[in-house]
Amino acid sequence: MITKKNLVLLGPPGAGKGTLSDPLMAQEKLAHISTGEILRGEVAAGTELGKQAEACMKSGKLVPDQVVADMVAARLATPGCADGFILDGFPRTVAQAELLEEAMNRIGMKLDAVILFEAPEDLLLQRLTARLTCKKCGVAFNKLFAPPKQEGVCDRCGGELIQRADDSLETAKNRLKVYHEQTAPLIQFYEEKGCLARIDSSLPVSEGFAALLALLK
Ligand code: AMP
């Protein structure tokens, strides 16, 4: 059982935030709010928001702060988030963190923990460029570290596995650069608030998950 349930998973792309969210959600009744996943859904559905976001996402840049913050605020206010939630990939700038704080204050919520996923840069690039994502349910596999049972097919839902356009080497490098420039300042931001905990995300999934649970007790 964990006691910390309103969570932010912070860390560079490829650090395993989504990978460890999966077993955590299987064990605990937490809502998973991945801004990347929501945005990919908007792009696939061809909505106005999706059209606005698509160019930024293709090049690995960030979608404007207010756009993502509004999306998250709307989700947090739904009943599914009342028993706890995992924010995965949000906030990504100090401005987003401030907008999140305002939104949570408005609905009487507070963050219990911010978990920083850390891994060496070469491992992140290796993971990103070997990542396969299910077109249907969004779950991630990895050609090198966690291959699907059957090539090209999702173990969970049978959907087709593809490489995300932004997992190409060039875009992955740019996403890491954007992380260091715009997202890494959040480490100090949350450290100063006293709610940051760190996890070594180069560990195998089972060990990483055990370390995560220990932090959330
Ligand atoms: P992710 O799946 O979290 O790696 O996100 C994929 C892409 O969606 C990012 O490279 C950004 O273009 C966009 N995105 C996701 N979350 C955010 C966010 N919090 N702020 C701005 N852009 C975001």
C-alpha cells in the first residue's frame, strides 16, 4: 500500500516514466495523465488542438504552456482523479508547474510527491530510438530491453507496434536538449518545496518498481 498518491513523474524522455506507471496503476487505483498521450490522441483525431500541437511534437519542441495546463486542469477536476493520479510528462516548465499549483489550489488538491527519474544520456538515447509504441493502446515496448512476444504486435491488446515519429535519433536528441533547457529547472523548483525524491531509472523494471513503491510508502 502506498500513502503518497498525487504524483508527478519528472525526468527526461526515455527515463521510464510510462514504463513504471503501468505496474503502479495495476496495483493502485490511480488515474494516469500523460500529456504526450493525450496530445497524440488529439493529433490522431485531427482536432483543432491536435493541429496546433502537431508541428511542435514532430520537432520535439514543447506545446505552449497554457494549452497543456488547461488540458491537465480539466482532467484533474474529473472524479477519476479523486483517489490519486500520476502526472506523466507534465509539468515540463516552471510556468507549467505554477499553473498546476494554481489549478490544484482551486480544486483543493495538493501534490504528495515528485519523483525524479535519472539515467545516463546514452542509455536514454538508446532506449528512445529502440522504443516501439502500440498504435492502439499506447503501451511501450523496446526492441533491445523489453521486446514484445510477437514481433510488431502489442502483448496487451494485439495492436500494431510502431516507432513514434519523435523517437527518431534527431528528434530524440532535440527532446533531450529541450528537457535540459526547459524542464530540468523543475528539479530545483520541487527540491525547494521539499517534495522531490529520486529514482535510478537505469535499473531493470522490477527493481525500479520496488524502489518507486518504497518512495511512495
Ligand atoms: P511525451 O510522450 O511525454 O514524450 O511527449 C511527446 C511530445 O508531446 C513532447 O515532445 C511535446 O512536444 C508534447 N508534450 C507532452 N507533454 C508536454 C508538456 N507538458 N508541455 C509541452 N509539450 C508537451
